[in-house]
Amino acid sequence: MKKKLYDFKIILLITFLLPQVALAEFVVSIRSPETKSDRREDYSAALVALALEKTKVEYGDYRIVKIPPMNTARSIYSLESGKYPNMLIELSYEKRMEQEFNFIYVDFPVELGIVGYRVCFASPQVYEDLKKVERLEDLKKYTIGQGAAWVDTAILRHNGFKVIEISNFDSIFKLVEMGRIDLFCRGANELQKEYEAQKHSGLLRYDESFVLHYELPRFYYLNKSSKLAKERIEKGLALAYQDGSINKIWEYYFLERVEFAKLKQRKAFHLENPEVESLKDNYKKYFYDPMK
């Protein structure tokens, strides 16, 4: 009699838990913009949603949650701590993310490499002089502002540039306007929207004479405990690339912006990125070449 009563309790427990399991959501946590004018995460968020939607039949429903605004350095700390479920952040490839933090990443270059074409906001003091630049060496006398913990800092310093790291994103534009730093270089897909958002002072200008280029694959990084999320998003992105969905989203967000940068009319200077020397070059087949 006791055994039957025990078995009955087990059945009741299982029956009670089953609906909870069935209703369990697959939650993915993504970054919020750092400021009201910051639109850098729009495309990234759209691509995550696309990947999850493409895998809905196989993996089930999902919910995307935006975590509080934070800069890159703080985001890396939050990802390492595992504070948010299946948190991911889009970062340029950097060996230390695997070696130091033990992160895993989705093997697909989120922005198809376009962010590696760098065009620069310029201070009023150097704007005219930049038009005379003919050699890469001529640019190295200028100071370049970069966000804290951006891999671009290491790349630029490796190539001989003077770089100043600044923690607050919006303040970098102000420092350029004031002439406290000479240049603030952005991805070709970022220039137009950031210029429109920041030009209210009337002092912000961007150079139109040159473009810096280095290979800069950007991946979604996750905590090592989020292996299922990595698997699902990686599979979803592969499906979306095959059926052309990613190209449509990329063109929606970036094509007009890249054309605004007029890359073909600029002098191109190529830089080395030592971070990708040991990286398997599978990512290159997805890269978009705006110079063709």
C-alpha cells in the first residue's frame, strides 16, 4: 500500500512538472544601446532574432531579453560572470576572449566584414590637412580615439598609431569636435547614422579622403555554459545565409550607409590585424567587398 501511494505521488509530481517543461522559454540576452543615440546594436539584434526564428521548428520558442546598457568592458565582465541567461555580445575576434575568459563564439562574421573598412571623424584642426595625406606614415602623427576594451586599439597600436582609450562612447565625438583627439575611426557601415545622430553641434566633420582597412571578423561571444545557444544560433545563421535572408537584412541596414561612405573614391591604406593570424579563415567566404 505504501509503495502504491509513493508511486502515485511520483506520477502527480511528474504530471505537475510537465506543463512547466513544455512552457519553458529559450531566453537569449543581448546588449542594449549604451546611449539613446547609439544604434550600433540594431542590426546585431535583428540577426539574432533571425537565427532564432530559423531554428524555431527544431529548437522551440524563444524570447530575447535586453540587458541594461553597459560599455564593452562591462559587457565582457557580465558575460564572464554568467549573470544573464544565454547572454551574447558581438565582439571583434580577439584571442584573449578564448584564452583568458574561456568564451565560445558563433562561427559566422556578423557584419560580413564591412566594419573592417574604417572611415574617420576628424577634428577641425586636422580636417584640411588630411586631404594632403599620401602615405600611411603621414597618418601616424595624429591621435586616434577608441572605446575602452576595443580590439581596434591593439590593431592600431600594432601598426604604429597613437591611440587614446575613452570609456564613454558619446564623449569620443565631443573630444573630436573640441580637438582633444584628431580622429575617431568607425566602420563604413556606422559613419552615416552616427554623423546624423551627433551633428547637432554643427562642429562634427568626417574625412572623405582615405579609408583604413584591416580584417575584422566580428562574432557573437557567449559564456562556455551556453553551448546550446551557440549551436542554435550558428545553425540559424547558416540557414539564413543559404536562403539569402542575411543578405536582405544586411542590405536593409547597411547598403545605403556604405554607399554614403564613398569608399571607392578614397585612398585605401591596409593594416595588419595580428589577432587573426592564427584564426581559421572560414569567415572570409562570407565577407563583403565594397571596393569591387
